[in-house]
Amino acid sequence: MDNCLFCKIIKGEIPSDKVYEDDLCYAFKDINPVAPIHVLVIPKEHIASCGEITSENSAATAHIFEVISKLAKELDLKDGFRVVSNCGEAAGQTVFHLHFHLLGGRQFGWPEG
């Protein structure tokens, strides 16, 4: 997608603070963190949201959760962490490229916080 912010980050057209990269996904620090640790993990393939995950592209999503587990260990989030994906405007999605927020380093409340 030519105008997708995250596609541009993946291509290196927009700088980011990379945390992890492999053939299927890219992880970088959020520029507006809501927790001491706030990393975005995105597939390199453009998928607009969780609502567009299919049997053809779900392997990348499954892989992302393996990467999230690995990053949580590397970032010493042994006391817990949160994974969030906003799907659609009503849920607060502002960049329409599937992404997962890995949040940690503080106590979280429910349903917000």
C-alpha cells in the first residue's frame, strides 16, 4: 500500500526505533508510548486489521504471536504484559495496517488503563 504509514516504515522510508525484524514481521517502539514498554509488532504483508486475517495470511499472524512471546522474555516482562489490537475506527484503530501493541512495565487495569 503506497500511502500506508507502516508499509513505509517497513520499507525504511520513515524512520523507526527497530526492536526486531525477520522475513515475516517488524517490531518497533511506539512513538507515543502508554507504558514503559510499548512495542508495535506488524506483519510485513499489508493486512488492514484483524478483520482481514484469512487462511492465506494467518501464518504471519501466528508467527507474530511467537515473536511477541520472544520479545516479552527478552524485555523481562515476567510479571505480565498486555497485547492489544484495535480493529476498525470504532475500536480506535488509526493506522489501517494490522498491528499488535505489546505493553508492559506497569500495572494495568481492566477494561482500560
